Amino acid sequence: MPAREAEPRTTHRTPLSVTDPFIDRSMRHVVIVGGGYSGASMAIQLARRSASKLAITVVESRPDVGYGLAYSTDDPDHRLNGTAGTHLVDPVDPEEFTRWCVEQAIARGDPEAVASGGALFVRRRDFGRFVADAFRQQVGAQNGGGRLRHVQDRAIDMIAKAAGVEITTQGGARLATDLVVIATGNAPSRFPVSLAPELASHPGVIGEPLEFARIRAIDKNARVLVLGTGLTALDVMTTLVRGGHEGPITAISPHGLRPRPHRRTSEAQEVASGSSMLQRIDGPIAPFIRDIPSPITARGLVDALRRRVREASDEGESWYAPFDAFRDPLWQVWPGLDLREKKRILRHARRWYDVHRFRAPPQNETIVREAEQRQHVAFRAARVCSIAAGSRGATLRVELVDSVTRAMRTQTFDAVLNCSGLDHASGVTSNPLLASLARQGLLQRDPTGIGFSVDRECRPLGTAGTACDRLRIIGPPTAGVFGDPLGAMFIAAQIRRIVPGILAHPY
């Protein structure tokens, strides 16, 4: 995307009213709550696809639209966990990000981004910059009938009106709109164990893994316990190791599994290109899944994948291609499973799925592996029973149960970092708008226990079991319904599927 001399003003901070000059009476209005990746992709796709005039307001408290939780990190070692070719903002143009990387000379400015075989693993903050650029450029673009703006505020309430809905913001704005899209993304992390009240402010307890100023301030010789062994834990350990941390770092999870590495050859870039992924996501389901006898069970799915992986191995291939053929169209299969089978998969297979699904960027994998060889980092299968202040006040006494031996032991740490994962429905307790929708019966947790209930058009199913036609929920909060709407490619594809229905509806 070529640079422009001046960007149009898109951000509004002054209170707005229902007689908003941004919207004339002939225009429909869509308010998108949340301006991270999901909200930005929705706004851009709506603007580009709309054949008629459409006003699109993104309510986001951050100064820019596009960064959100995932891409706001300022750590240069935090990278996308997929190649540049598998990231986009609009499925109609899967090469947009790749072109941007060339125009911005990303590989020259960040030579470590180039992995073996030439695959590009871009810094997450750079992808956020790309999404923000795409949003700003769409504001002034002539393609499509959508008009975009960013209201830098926080939505706190929604009230149904006779001819639409009204969003109230923390800053006092009232936005009359025809449709609201909830794009709040991932909710804040929650500690996997209950903490005594006095530990809530303990300097050694870091409950939010994005508090990197506090993480970098940890004493270099501190004994650190990381709760979680996934990609977030990998990021945190990378931050510590690259910052010169010398004390022991122990990462634990009940299973002790860690993210699998990416392919280390140029084949990775070819097989996992954006266009090929999109074809698998929205294309026909692979025969080894399609041919599973009905009704599909958890065992049937797992056995089919294992057989296909064995066949690939016999043919001299790796597990990557069979797994990707399983993962990409999962949204087509998951909704048809019986709830009991979904829960069996989540209980018994999800841990294995996640470590193959969320793969480690090779740069981070190398940093942490080398630290392991120096015995500075260790992974263990264990769970926390309790955390208490140590006898010296600044330390923390942690009771751990080994997942294999079931033996309990007490260890002392100087810092405990929570990287135990995200609860896509926990935002109800921390997000006032979601709390309001839940109180009104417009929103309810999905029966799987993950995210919120929605129909195939992403309309939330309320406590009465009916869909709210003036609401949509997109991205990670729909994981319980669709199985895996996680990651840029999958979120963008989900948005592409529901945009035609939004634009065609006579609100």
C-alpha cells in the first residue's frame, strides 16, 4: 500500500449525539465495538463490499484501530506464529500483507524475521501496523460505499429502540445504529487458582501476561514460575531470556505440552499460502473427514486424523498437511457434532490439538530451546494447588502436583506469571457492554463452556433461544460454536461469510 502525504482524520474524541453529522438519514449505520484485528477486518470488508452508502463506526479506546490485544506488544521478539503469507485483512486480497511487507522493507529492517528457507515471520506489532494502515487508507478510499470512522471511547451499554439500537459510551456519546457488531476479541487472562486477597497486589504476582514493563522489571536472578506452556508462555520466556534473565524459569501446565515447531523448509511458505488456506477453509471437506460414518463422534474424528497422519508418514510426508486439512474446514464440521462429543474433544483432545494448531515461530523456538540447553528454562507437567506469600514476604510459596506421579511438592519462587490461556466468555465480568447484554438476556455462554452462543450468521442466541437480528458477534468469542475461529485468516474468512447477509438485510 503506497504511503500518502496526509491521512484523513478518522478518530473522534468529543461526545457525539444521536443526531450525528457523520450519518445522513439515507444511510444505514453499523457500530463495531472493538477495534482490534476482528473489528478492523469487519469494518474494511463492509466498506469495500457495500454497494450503497453505509456509515461504519468503530468504537475502540486505543488511539488506533487494528492493534488490539494481540498486536499491541512492543517487544521486538514477539512474532506472528504463522508466515506473512498466511495473514491478511480481507480474503479478497490475500497478498495484501505480503505486498505491504515488501513496500515497508520489513525483511531489511528486521533480518531476523527471515527463517530458514526464506519464510517470513513478522513481528506482531508490524502486522498491527499493517492493519492500522489498511483501516486508515480505507477511510479515504473510493472503493465501496462504506464510510469509516474511529470513535476513541469505550461502549458500556446498548438499548433497543423502535427503529434500531443505541450504544452509550463511557465518554457520554450516544450512537443510534441499525446494527451492532461485537468484536471484543480475547478477554483478559484469569488466574487458574484462587489467590488470597493479600496476593492481588503482591509485586511477584503478574496476572496479565501483557504487563511487559513489570515482566522486564523482574530481578535477573529471580526464580520465575510461568503458568502455561503455550505461545503466550513462549513469548514471556523469550522476553525474559532476551532481556538477560539468569535465574531459573519453570513453565508448567497440566499436560506439559509445548507448541510444535513450523516446517523448516521453503515448503512451509508454499503449502501454507493465503490462497491455499482460504481454499481449504471454505472449500470441500477432506475425504478422510467427509467419509467418517454418521453420527460423527470424538473418537471417529481423532481416529480419522491419526489414520491420515500414518498414511502420510508411510508416503514419506509429515503430519502438517493432514492436520491442516483437518483444521481449516473445522468450522463446517464442529457445529454438527453432538454437545457430548464436543465436550469429549475439549476434555481429552484439545490439549493435543492446540500444540499442533498454534505452532511456535522458529525464532522464539530457538531462543527458548537454547535456554533449555543452558538449564535456564524447564517445562514440566504439573498443576498449581495454591499460592501463598513466603516467609520472607517478597517470595511466593507454591504447592504443585506432578501430573505423572501425583506427588505434591512445595517450591519457592520470586515471581509467578499467568500465561494459562484465555476465557473467551469471561469478558462478561470485565466488559460493561457484554454485562449489559447478558442482563438483558441477549447473550449467553455457549453450552460447551467456551464463548457465546451464536447462529450460523453470528447472531447471538439469547436466554430465550432466539437470535437478535441487530447484533453480531465475531472472532474468538464464537469458538464454542465454530470450533476454531482463531487467528487472522480464520476470523477474516468468518467475516467474509456473514458480510453478504449483513449488507442484504433491510434494517
